[in-house]
Amino acid sequence: NSVEAATNGVNTWFNIVLPSLLPFFILSEILIGLGIVDFIGTLLQPLMKPIFNVPGEGAFPFVMSITSGYPVGVKITSKLLCENKINKIQAQRLVSFCSTSGPLFMIGAVSIGMFHNTAIGSLIALSHYLGAITVGLIFRFYKINEGYISKAKQKYSIKDAFINLSKARKKDGRSLGELMGDSVKESIDTMLIVGGFIILYSVIIEILSLSNILDFICKLFTILFPINNTELLKGLISGMIEITNGCRIVANVNTSNLLIKISTASFIIGWSGFSIHSQSASIISKTDINLIIYMIAKFFHGLFSSLYTYILYILVFKNQVISSFNFNNYNTLNFTPSFISTLTFSIKLFLMLLISLLIISIIFFILNTIKERYNI
């Protein structure tokens, strides 16, 4: 069984995680080296600074995180810190809300694949991203008197954006070929670490299940807390360790209270599990980002996501979820796309997001210029 769990971990990593995340890792490294992130950051400085108290460059890891999933946001933030584009305090604020799940996991895997209900995906995804933004708004006050960007250093013009791009490119100094080679090497190293943790925690969950340790922990919790549904508790504890198994167990819990199941899954996805935390820890180990503070932020992310799920379900999604078509034939959804198709989709998604982010940056710059010129 442990061998089978390890095999499943390898298959998950190779067929889904590797082709999904590798393009984001490689292309992000290249864009940082080329200075494109500095260009975007200069234009988005007036947006990110007032809201999240971070430089405009913080928009890049946030957008990449919410579209690709764990642990891309942490990886890009760590890279920006290592490149001295942000400082420690700003990096700590960034990782608090730039560590999110991707929509493909929440909508495809959890909503359709596990709950067999198409409406749940939008509910969980919206709650998840609102939770991340809420944590970011709270962490803007983290060491608020430190890591401050003075107004004298803020530059918003297109000219300054191109100047900063040129400076960043000269500072990097590597040729395009060398930059691409280093980006591929570093990204592959990161993906191997991610794969190792996926396999490790797949085996750990299997061992805990076979040895009845999970059942023992659940019984211990039912003694300490008045929780009647032990299966739901088992899913929550499993999700605290590994996100996918936890969500699957919660989705299969036999209870008429669907809202409790969805809220629990939202907490698990926001918390992300020790498997994701281990991946993040390996990435930020080369920096001075505080892992404990990061995990505290993820705990609050889980709480806020669960709370938003509860509120949005009652106010907006209740009728949609109840009336949504329930898939009884799971085999029609148990389709795993090929490595090449996933890789191709991931590259297209990254390029689409990059173009969109550049367009948004320019539009925001134009609007901000008009606002300042006419004192709107």
C-alpha cells in the first residue's frame, strides 16, 4: 500500500504538477532577469502600495499565484527578495497573500471531481481569493513602520518604467542564453523538491491510515471537543497534513449538511497542508522569510476562506449549489489530460496572463496620470 501511495504521488507529480507549474517557474525567472517585473512594478506601485503596503512588483507573484496555484507565489516572492527588488518585511507581507491554490484544482479537482457539483467551484474559489486578499490587508500592518517606500522614491511614468527595466537588465548582467539556462536549472531543481514532498506526504497519509493513527487522533479530538461527525474530522485532520486527500475525504462524508462540508474544504485549501508548507519551507530556506509567520497567515487564510464560504453560500450560492447538476457517473470526469496538453495549456495561460498584466499596468498608469493631472 505504501508503494502504491508513492506511485500515485509520482503519477500526480509527473502528469499534473510538473507540466502545470514548470512553465510558470521558468518563464517567471526569465522575466525577472529581463527586468519585465520591474517595468510592471513601477506602473503598479500606486495600486499595490496603498492597498497591501508592498511595491508594485508584488502584483506579479499575486497574479501568478492565483492562476497557477501553490507554491508559485512563494517561489516568485523569494526570487524577488534574493534579487533585492523587495526587502524582508515586504516579502513577509507578500507571502501572506501570494500563496494560493489555483482555479483548476478548486474548480476541476474539488468541485467537479470530488463534490460532483459544478456550482461549488465558483463558491470555493471566490471565498479562497477573498480570504487571501483579507489576509493581505491585515498583513499590510505587519511592521508597518519598517520596509516603507518614501514618496520621493515612487516613480510612475512610462519613462521611469523603461529606465527601471534597463537598470534591472544591466544589474542582472547575464546573456539571454545564460539566463534561460539558469532559469531552467533552478526551476527543475524546485520541481524535484516539490515532487519529493508530494511522494513523501502521500506515503505518510497512507501509513497514518493503515496504522489507525488517524482514527486515534479523531477519537482524541472527539473527547476534547463536542464533534459528532468523526469522518468529517478525519478529513479535516488529513487535510491539515495533505490538501488533496483531505478534500477527497471531506467530499465523501455522509452528511446532509453540505455547507459544513464545503466550508471545511475551503479551510483545508486555504491552510494548504503541511505538504505545501514543506514545499514553501524548502523554497524560502535561502531567504530570511519567517516560516512560522507564513504558517500563521495560512491558518488565517483558511479561517477567512471558510467564513466567506459560509456567508456567500447563504447570501448568493445556496440555490445554485442545490439546483446544480450532480454528476453520478464519476468515470466521465476521471479524465487525466496528457503531459503535453497540460504543458501547452500552462504556457498559453502564462503568456495570456503576462499580456493581460502588462495591459492592466498601462491602463492603470494612464488612469492614475489623469487623476493626478486633473485632481480627480
